[in-house]
Amino acid sequence: MKSNKIAMIAILLWVITLAVFAWFFVRGTTVVGTDNRTAVVLKADERNLILQEMRGLLAATHGILEGITQEDRDQIIQSARSAGMASAADANPALMAKLPLPFKTLGMSVHQDMDELTQVAESGQATPALLKMLTGTLAKCVACHAAWQLKVGDSSE
């Protein structure tokens, strides 16, 4: 009887722990931003890492567009591949827990789009198809920047 009670308490604590983790995984660490966007609160090095990733996505987009204008299929493929899911493979779990689920979902979908663009470019599709795909991806970038800002939080937070 006593062991059943201990087992039930252990299960209850486990469920509570999972629920708290799920709450933070979905919600992330956010506050109301200064300009009506949601601010994701991060350490300075975490913010710098995300901004570096965004600059990489922007550079890849530039490389794709430059490849299209120069009709250089290899540059298109190389640029798109550089921003695919493989570039996000080493994401820090502690940082990912701080990011709200919609932010994570949108970010990962951009990396997936780059992988799809790589495949379409490798298949020899015409440039209008590539431009259409890239336009859809850039719309996600615009939506993300319209909804979120990255804030460096107090080290005591």
C-alpha cells in the first residue's frame, strides 16, 4: 500500500515536471516588446548566435539571387544548401527552450525551404520556380521580423 502511494507521488511529480517543461517549450522566455512585438529574452551570446544565423540566411538568399541573375546553378545550389536544415543541426537545447514554439516553427521552416529549394535547383527547374519558392521563404522572414524581437535580459533573469 505504501509503495503504491510512493509510486503515485513519483508519477504525479513526473507529470508535473513534463507539464512545466512543455509550457516553457511552447511559450519560451518572452515579454511584451517595446514596439508591440513579442520580445524573446536571451543572454547576449544567445542573441548574437541567433542574429548570426539570420545573417547567414540573408547571405544565402543573396547568393541564391545572385546565382539566378548570373544563371549559375551551382551557386544557387551551394547557397541554398548552406542554409538548409544541416546548418541548424547543432542547436543548443537550452537556447531552443527559451524560444517560443511559433518562433522555432517559423525558423525551422525556413531551413526546410532552403533544402527544398536545393532539391528543386538540382532537378533543373526553371528560375521562375526558384524565385517563387524564395519569395515564399522571404515572406516568412518578414513575418518573423514583424512579430518578434530579441532582447538581452538581465543576467539575474
